[in-house]
Amino acid sequence: RDGEGGIGVELANEMRLLSKAELADDVLPPLLTGIGHKSRTSWLKSVLLQGGRARPWMQLRMPRYGDANVNMLPEALAFLEGLTADDSIHKAPLSAGNIANGKLIVGKGGLGCISCHDIAGIPNSGTRGPDLATINQRVRFEWYERWLHQPLRMAPGTRMPQAFVDNKSTLTTVLGGNPQAQAEAMWAYLSLGTGLPLPDGLEPPKGLIIAVKERPEVLRTFMSEAGSKAIAVGYPGGVSVAFSADQCRLAYSWAGNFLDASPVWNNRGGAPAKLLGPKFWSGPTGHPWGLTVNPYLPPDFQARANNPVFGTPFPLEPARTYNGPRAVEFLGYSLDKSGRPTFRYKLQENDKGAVLRAAETPSPLKSGVAAGIARRFAIEAPGGYVAWLLAGTSNRDVRAVRTNGSGKVVPVRESPETSLGVEGVRVVLPADGDRANVLEAIGAPVGTQWRFEPKPGGGWLVILRLPESKAAQKADFTLNVWGLPKDDDELLKGLGTK
């Protein structure tokens, strides 16, 4: 700090020789000069007390000194620099335009930040800098904005290029080259966190990479949570899904690059393929469809989730097998002209012999604020039964909203009603952290309803109830599933007004 302390030049040079070339820029502990101006108080406490790391690849480790010895330091370092220990986060407007501009600036077509910085846990291909998707958790906005103008003055020798020169951006094609507007747009985009829509230009890592080009890639392989009979599909545009042929369910979806198949084949093999991007949605466990004679009582989806009758495999240890009847059966898949698969399966309610047949065609959804999957279903249901689809679950309260003519998001379910029509309604399910999934049913039969069932231990099951019919019926509809990086009405508006 202020030129005193730190690791000597001789040792620093030795450390650089022992580091990988792409990591050699940051082998030393950070300067503490100006750290109170740079870091949020909560982040400093995380580093000192909980092992928080902005550069987890570094070989250096921060010793743990204990709460009693260093708990006062975050506030004291701020006071030492004439600042108050304000831990608030600057909030930039989360409009679709602001986020789209920020995403463009960060990508390779803009300032190229991803050439050196990780983003959302995805490593860059060059010299590694801290993950930008966590920047608002780590640094103050005032420091971030100054850093874009004067990086070399603030950290002599840094490889960070000067984005704004003489109060003008080096990128003149976005927001008129206005540095304040560009800094605000990047901050808005990056404040979405690790679930943000990924920027253009991310390079896949080394390995046995399955790349998606002009047509979807379909691969039968081992996948975590989708089992040993998983089918992975990567679509052009950076959205992928994993389908479990055991349980006949769409297991999850992720954004970014497709798959690294190395773990399946390396060494003794048999490990799950590695996703090359963050998940934005995980489906409920267990087969999602059910049939009942009672039009008011949905199936016990919770009990079915771990039942081998509905395709759930036993754990590998201890080895067990199940040779009894199966309620679900995978009937294979077919590809359309563009290469998109349609998965076919059936559900037989064994006690009555009633059979539901389903054809499910996933396809990617993209907007400026979120990634999503459109799940198109073609259903054949028997007469005298009600068909139910477990569309989602949440451990917290869910809400239903509409977007009115002026674009405002209006709540239509704040209290725990058990049912609600689907027309024009979106259901918002809080997910991990401050993320959310958004469900909307498009083209569903007249009389289709959302049903909300309390979940044991808290939270809700969100179920789509198709209308009952005395005669056998067919239904063709789409369930859109969006992964919002934050549960925010501005982002909901960015999905459109359906």
C-alpha cells in the first residue's frame, strides 16, 4: 500500500516463470492503495473472512486471521480514504435497450472485454481477468467508471486497455460513443449476474468439443441429472437442452456453447459430458404428465418423482435393478427438415390402463434480456380423463402477471388461489439466488388452467390442467419457458407482450 510492502521483484519474476502464460499478469496480491474506494464492504469481508476470490486460478491463498482480528478492516480502509462504508449497489435501468447495448459493448463486436475477462463462469481464451458477471458484487460503481477512463494510472503495468480516452469512447458506433451512457449500459447488463444472456464471441475451451454450426447437434450421452440415457440437443444461436429417455422428461436447458464430451471418454470414461454454459432452467424431477378421473385432484407428482415405475433409475451404489411394470415408455425421436428433434413417449396409468401419448418438440427462444425454450406438445389423451402437466416448481411464492396495453406488468395472482386461466398470463417462479423462470402457455385448448399446489416444506407446484373431455382428445400447444437473470418487471417487459 502506497509503495510499501508486497512481494519483492525477484520473487515476483520467479512466480511468473512458474505460471501459465495466460495467468502471468496476475501472480501478485492486489494493491491495497485505493482499495476502500474500489471494493464494496461486503466483498472485502468475504475475502477476509470467507475465502472470497476474484481470481480463483491464482496459486496464492489469503490466510484466515479470524473475525476478531480483521472484521473492522473493510470499514476502516474506506474511512482511511475519506469514504463512508456504503455498501449500496448502483442500480442502472434494466431496460431491454440498455441490456442489449451493454451486451454488445462487452462482446467481441464492441470493446472486446471477453477477450481477457471470464463471464458467467466461462473462461476467456486469453489473459484471464476477473469474472465480469460478478463485478457489481465486488466493486463500487464510482471506481468501475474511473477504471474505464484511467486503468494505467490506477494500476501501473495492468494489461487493461483504456476504453475511454479524453472523455470519449474508443467504440463510437454504440450510444454515440458517449462514455457515461456506455458505462451505464455495461453495468446494467453485467448486474444481471451469472444468468445474463451471453455476449457474442465466446470461444469454446479445449477438449472434445461438440460444436453447433448451422443445424442442431443431437448426441446420446451421459448427462448429470438426465441419466445414462440422456439425449443432448444443441441449437444454433447458443441454447441447448438435455432430455432424459429414462423418465421421458426435458431435464434442463443452458445457454452458451454446447458440450465437452471428454469426460465421457477420457481415462476409464463414463463420467457425464460437461456443459459449456450456465443453466437457465431446470425442469421438475420425475415424469411431468399425469392422468386422473377426478377433474379437481391432480396426480401426486411428488411421490412419482422417485418412483422407478415412472422411469427413475435406482442409484448405482448399492447396485439395484427394477424389473417391474413401467408407466412411461420412450418411443424414440425424429428430426424435422431443420434437424430439430421431436421426442415421443407415452404414459400408461397402470391401474386403469389409460394411455396418454405425447410428442414434444423443443426449440430455442431468444430475447435481448433472457434465453428460453419453447416446448411444443402434441398430446393424445383418453376420454373420461383429465391430463395434467407439471410445468415447474419453486421453493418460494410464485406470482402470475399480465402485461397491459401500456406495457406495465400487472399482478393477477398475489394470494394463493388454486387455479387461473392461461390466456395472456405469465407465471413467475423464483429460482436460485435472485433469478426467476417465467412460464406461458401459447395456443392451449379453451378451458386450460394454471393450477397451484402447495409443496411440502414450502413453495409451490405449478401445473397446467387441460380441459376434461368424455371423448378422446388431441391438443397441440406450446409451453414457453424463460430464464430471467433477475426477477424484475423491467426484464419481464423485455420478453414482449404475449
